[in-house]
Amino acid sequence: MIALEEAARDVLPEDEADAALAARVWRPELGGPSVAAVRAGHLYDVSASFPTMRDLCEAPDPAAALRAEAGEPIGSVASLLANTPPERRDRQKPWLLTPIDLQAIKAAGVTFVVSLLERVIEERARGDLAAAASIRAEVTRLVGADLAKLRPGSAEAASLKSVLLREGAWSQYLEVGIGPDAEIFTKAQPMSAVGTAMEAGLHPKSSWNNPEPEVVLVLASSGRIVGASLGNDVNLRDFEGRSALLLSKAKDNNASCAIGPFLRLFDDRFDLDEIRRTSVSVTVEGPDGFRLEDVSSIAKISRDPADLASQLFSPEHQYPDGAVLFLGTMFAPTADRGEAGKGFTHVMGDIVTIATPKLGRLVNRMASAETCEPWRFATAALMRNLAQRGLLR
């Protein structure tokens, strides 16, 4: 089996020296987590000024605020990263966590044409992987594969809907893919995400699933986008294919949401336009010798990231602790991993690496959700710990 610590050694962005990077670190001597600044490959505890990552994101200029804090030295990124994989962790030493805490964890679905078509296929296959290939050909014939230029909610999209309804080919996924309203759902609960060099969870009853490599926007309570990270919105294609009402069971399981390695805050060197230009790579390396590589370009997204953020925050819905928003993925692997016609699905022990040059590398090993570290430290525990440390005010 591929060693998780080996795969996760190099996680920093290529321009780390210019980046305003924030991390969260578990500090055993304090019995809880600290917000930290990442500088020159080292971590500095800034929780005296920012007890939570939510507090840092609420600053008028989070990047400037982070840079202004000297902080208490914790250790090198390399040493904490080496101590993060659960199977080799020394619990007397600090380790890395996901870089978010109190924020709501939301995700946008079917925001790319490729994933849109695959969702329609899942729906028609009703979770049956073996039926997907023939249905894929039928759906492509009816819908076409060139929907990238079609603006969701436009008159042209409405006309296409009318045609597909007459053909009996309309789908709930096409509704959110090309209709006026985006699909935005709750991916996981605040404080439940895992970070880099940790195990990511798959439901043990799933036999058709895949990683979903995505950029994750980080928003303050005002709805202002303040930064970004990387995420794996682990996807159970068989569960969701059987019924869209199984979305929560397909998406929200122990360790099934990975975000990291760091939060990069927006500044004059890195902003939303940089996100719009970025490409997200994904690599899957299996214990069976299997290897898959792919790249998704955010430029091919059907809804602009700012539009998705504006549909999350509205006068009808507020997030007083801010939110993070997965932007969706165009990654939908269809190549056979084993038996012909069976397509791709995970094997326990797969190492998934999601990367961009300016956000770094998020690395996780896939495991059954019930064998991953159980989620025990949530909001109440955080508040008690911060109170004990004299950080609540």
C-alpha cells in the first residue's frame, strides 16, 4: 500500500513566499486547535488575536491581518505534516487539521457540462454501474455534449428545456445545470471536515464512487469571498443515482469531506480572477498499481464563481459564521478500472492528490467511513477549549 506520509510530503503552493496562508493546528498541550500563519515553511500560532478561522475571515482585510501578527512558533510544516497521518501520529506533538472551523460547508453541483451529463446518466442508470455505458451513448445523442456555451437561465436554455421535455429527456440535473437556479447543498457539518494527510471516508455499502476535486471558496458572514482552498467532495454515484433524495447519505458521512491543505487569503497577488483561470489536477494511485490522472479547468465552469457565491448568500439566507463553497467539478471518470464496462470506482487504500500551483496539494487516503477517525471534537468542545485558554471575549 502507498504510504500516506510519503504522498503528502510536499503540500505548499509554488509561490508560498508571496502567499497569505492560514492553517489550523491541533496542539496537544492546549487540548485543542489553533489558527496559524504559514511563513517560510513554518507555522506560527495567531490564536491570541484570532481564536477561530471564522474570526480571521471576518477581519476587514484578512490577508493583511494575518501578515501583521507575529505569532508564537509551533514548528515546521514538514514536521507537523509528518505527524498528521493517523497511523503514525505521536499524540504528544502537534499535527495539521483542515483550515476551516465554524463555517457552514456547502457545495454547488452540476456546474460543469461533463458532470452534468454524468448526473443524468446516474439518474437513468438508477445506481447501476453496468448500465451506464449504454445510457451514456443515449443521453449524448439526445442532449449533445456541447453545452459549455449555453448560459444557465438564458432564453436559449429555456428553449432547449422545451425540446427535451417533448423528447422525454428532461432531468432534475438538467434543471439545475442549465436552469436559473444553481444546486447548492449542505456537504457536511461545521467542524466535521478532514485535512490533508488524513483518511477520507467512503460509505461501506457503496460500490460505485469517485473523488470530486474542487476549488473551495471561503466567504465571510457578509458574503464577501475572502480566500480559497482545495476540496474533495467525495461522491457515491450509486447512492445518488438510485434517488436524488439520498444526496445527504451519499455526501455526508464520517470523513467524507476533505478541505486543505491551507486557506489562501485573497490579496493583490491572488484573487477571484486567479481562481477563474486555474486548473485543478487530480491523481488517484491505488494499492493495486492503478493510476489515474486528470485536469479540470475552472474556465469551463457553466456558472461563474461569483454567481454561485451570490446564490448561496442572499436576503433569504444568512451565514453568521461565514461559509465555504465547493465550486463543483468536471472530473467524471468513465475509463474501466477492472472489468470491462464497469467504469471507475475506488479501492480502499487509494491515494487521492488534488492540486493547483497556487493552492498547494490536498492528499488523502480513501478508507471505509466507519474505520476513519471518528469525529468527536465539534463546536461545543471548541468553545469550551477556547474558554479554558482565555481566548473568548
